[in-house]
Amino acid sequence: MRIIAGSYRSRTLAAPPGMATRPTSDRLRETLFNVLAPRIEGAVFLDLYAGSGAVGIEALSRGAARVEFVERAPAAVAVLRGNLEKLGLTVGFRIHSRSVGGFLRLLKAGAGFDLVFLDPPYDAAREYAATLGLLGGDSVGVLASDAVVIAEHRRKEKLEDRYGELARTRLLEQGDAALSFYAMNRIAV
């Protein structure tokens, strides 16, 4: 795994051992950030189910102002911390070692996340509905008014077109994976 572009371009990242964490492929990450390119500079980025931190670190590399990583698996948190340390990153991020649902329920309105990426374990299909439901419902106040929420999922797994106030604006498929983009009031992405 490597960082695709930005100030840490081509630097390698470690991944947690085993199959419990499935890092977003370099190719899919490149596709994601090609779409997000006009929005990433100065953005407040939320990386849910962060795993190794590859997506959030890519956001920092490309100029995000701040990244909040949320990951509860101790092995993944250790790798995430190691990746940040290896790159010499000491500011511009926070790691929340807890469940995504618990984290979202504790957030206060006005957190102002511009971009939210979620990539739960593929086998935890209920996590998609629960997390997107929180973001589009009870936790909607934590998103900036023009926020974009992106869910990585299996291509064969069909997510809903709407979760509360969040509506899907785009679906990109690549190999066995897909990216569903959601926004408030159908802001185009």
C-alpha cells in the first residue's frame, strides 16, 4: 500500500495482519481522490472504520486541514499510529479508539465535517445502514451543509438511495468494489 499523491506521495503504509481489516486498494483510493480533488484542500475529513488509516492519510497528504480517524480494533489502531509516526505526522489529526456508532452519538452539532468516508468490514452489512442512518438522521448536524459522505462497499451489495437526509448522488464501480456518494439535498459530486 502506498500514498498516491500529495506531500507524502509514494510513501508506503503498513496494513494490519490477517483478514479482519481490508485496506482500500491503491486503485480505488486513486479513483476516490480524483473525484474529491476539488474539495480536499482545507477540508475537515472523517475516516470511519479507519483500519490502517490509508484513506485519511491520503486526505492529509493532499491538503485536508484535519482528519478524525475512528477505529476500535486494537491491532488496526496500532498500525494506524505506526503509519502516522513513520510519516512524521504529529498534528492535523485525532484518533478515536471506539465504535463508530458510539463516536457519532457523542458528536455535537456543528462539528462541520466536509467529507466522510466509511468502509466497514464487508461482512458487517448492518454497519452501512446504521452508520449512514446516523449521518443522515440523528447526527446530521455534524456534517457541513455541503458535506459529501462516501461508502465503500461490495459491488454486489446494494446500498439504499436514501438514508434520512442523505441522498445518493453517484455510484462508481471498480472490480468487486463500489463507492456510493451521498450528499444533503442532492448536491452533485
